[in-house]
Amino acid sequence: MKKNNILLLVDNYEIVPKLKKISNITFLFPLHDYTVGFPHTFKLEEIPPNSYLFVNRIMDNEAITNFKQILENLPSTITGLVFDDIGVLNILNDLKLNLTTILFLNHLNCNYESINAYLQYVDSVVPSPDITLEELAEILAHAKKPLTPYTFGHINIMYSRRTLLSNYNAHFHENVASLATLEEELTHQKFKIIENPYGTVIYTNKPFNGLTIRTKDNILFNLINSLFLSPEEVLKIVTSSDSLEEIYPYKYLSTKKTIVKIKEEEQ
């Protein structure tokens, strides 16, 4: 198996010392005040050298102005930035920072045309985890720069800037925690929900497993999200050369085509 570089999205700092000696792992830290969907975020002074910042909060004018000031004074020990607010592109274009930039638009970027358009402005793009393996292979074959596929982890189904759990608790006089697992009444599907002051994120209850794509060509990093995983699980995932499908068989939409033909209504 060829060497694959891992970009590990950190939820629990406990895993960092255990993985620090593994040469192909780069740590990605959710930045405090600029991240939603994580129970633990990190201030700049807490982030070790040679790490990347993860920023996925949708920002208003004030927030993006403050974030620009952070980037202007960013320590040289921060070597990369993963983000999803397009407004950040303008900041990066103005500042000309020495950072590896990766655009992560969650469920967007399902084809190589849109990905190549963004690659004019960033170093890499995370393709949507909703596409099939065949579609991903086509995108990798035509992408103008190496990409960063979402390789393992719970999938962010939706993000709202509203504090949905707090609103629910206030309306129904409930006491659902800001990190909860809830069951949808009609389908009985379970989802993990995390809220902070900047919004609410709903995740799949079980992790997406795309470890079979690790050795494909034209990949900058394999993105692994450690959220909801124990340090022992993370260690197994990043060090194993196996697909681990017997333990984590959950592939979600990556097994279904994103384009389907609707059947004609029977007369």
C-alpha cells in the first residue's frame, strides 16, 4: 500500500500525544469562536506547531472582519486552513499568506467542473461525501490539483445558525442537552446533535467509512474526523491498512448514485 497522508480533525486533545510520532498525520483543530458542531474547540495558543485550523462557522461582517485580524497575526506555526465560508477567499486573496488552503463545502462540490473552478483560488477541495466511489474516481482523475476526500467520520447532515436545541427546550419546556442523540419519530433514524452559541449541527448517528479510497491517486490528504470516536478507535483507524468494514460498515450515500431517473407515473 502506498503511503497516504492523513488530516485528522481533532475533537479530543488526548489523542494528539499518542499520534504525534506518526509521520503522515497532520492535525486539524476546530478554532474557538469560529467553529460549530464540536463540543471541544481550541484557542490559538493551545494548538501545537505544524497544525491546521478548521473554520466552519458562517460569518457575518463583524465575524469575518475579526477573523481577518486573526489571520493577519497568525503564528507561523499554523501551516494550513480548512474553511467553508466563501468570504474567507477574499481575505486570503488580500493577505497572501503562506498557508495551505482547503475548501470544505460539506455537501457541495459533487463534480470536477465546480471543484476545478475553486482550485484556481485554493490548494485543495474536499469533494462531497454524498457521491459514489465511481463518481469520486472520476473527480480525482480530472481534478487539476490533489484533493482531500472525507475518508472517515460522522457526516454533518445539516448546519443551522439557529440554536435549535435551546429553542426546542424553551418552547416545549424540555431539558435536552447541547450534545444529544435524538430519534426521528417517523423513520426511527437516530441523529447526533451539537449546539453552541453560533448554531446547531446534526450528524449521522454512525460514522461514514470511506477507508477504501485511501490509496487512490491525486490525493493531498485523507480527511478523518475524530468527533464521537474514542482515542483507541482513532488510533486503530489511522494505523490500520484494512478497510475495517466489519467494524464500521456504514457507507451512507456513497453507495447510491446522486442522479436518478424518476419513474413515469402509471396510467
